[in-house]
Amino acid sequence: MRVVIQKVKSASVTVDDKVISQISKGLMLLVGISTEDTAEDVEKLASKVLKLRVFEDMSNPPETKTKWYGKPWQKSIVDIKGEILSVSQFTLYASIKKGTKPDFHKAQKGHLAVELYDEFLKKLKSAIGSENVKDGQFGEMMDVSLVNDGPVTIVWDTKDK
């Protein structure tokens, strides 16, 4: 599984001109599922997202003079009781090595991908509460808006060693 993780001040998903999900401070996730992904990848990704320290510890000042308030890279989404907005995005497995038209053969087919994606959401919800995990609408055209905080953007793949 491949993910783009963005620390956000706010994020939302709109489908057919209607906002279907929105969060305030937290993480915006764009999640891609490949033909090689399994339940083990779901577990690895959920664990990584929940433990990733991208938030500031507001109880301690930074050790150096920065414009950051608080000590950076100390807290996880669990620690700050933040929210997650996750959006399934098969295009994360697009290849443009040949020609100019993207090739999506490494992306999992929708009916198989949705099972792994739903399991991923379940793991997040069980850790931080279902009210704190929002998602898009699987397989639909979505407008995604966000205010990136930092900006902090991290790309990770469960197959990376």
C-alpha cells in the first residue's frame, strides 16, 4: 500500500457539490492499493500512520530558535487526539514510464481494493474512534481540499524496506 500523508489544519471531500467529509487538525491520507497488497500491508500502514510523530509537543519549547511553536516531531495523531481524513486513490500506482498516458496495471481492481481499504479504515477507527476517522467515497470522482500545516507531506509504501 502506498500513502501520501499530509499534516493538515483542515481538509474536506466533496462529491457532486456536496461536502461528505471534513476534519480539522489532523492527517489527510491519500491511499493507494496495489495488486500485491495483503492484510499484512493494511496492518503495517495503519500502525505507521497511528504512530507517526509529525505534531508538536506544545508543553515544551523547541531547543533551537524556530518559527515553530512547541517542540516539533514529538506527537502522533493518537497523542493529540486529532482527526484523519482518508481518501482511496488508485492513481498512486500509475506508471508513466512509457508514453504519456498513465498505466494503472499495478493498482488493485476496485472490488478487491475496497476490502483492504475498509479494513484499513476499521483499524484506524478502532484506535482513535470512528468519530475521528472520515473518508471519501470509494470509486467516485471527488474534490479534495486541504490546508497543509507546515507544509508537512510524507510519501510511504509498505513495500519500502
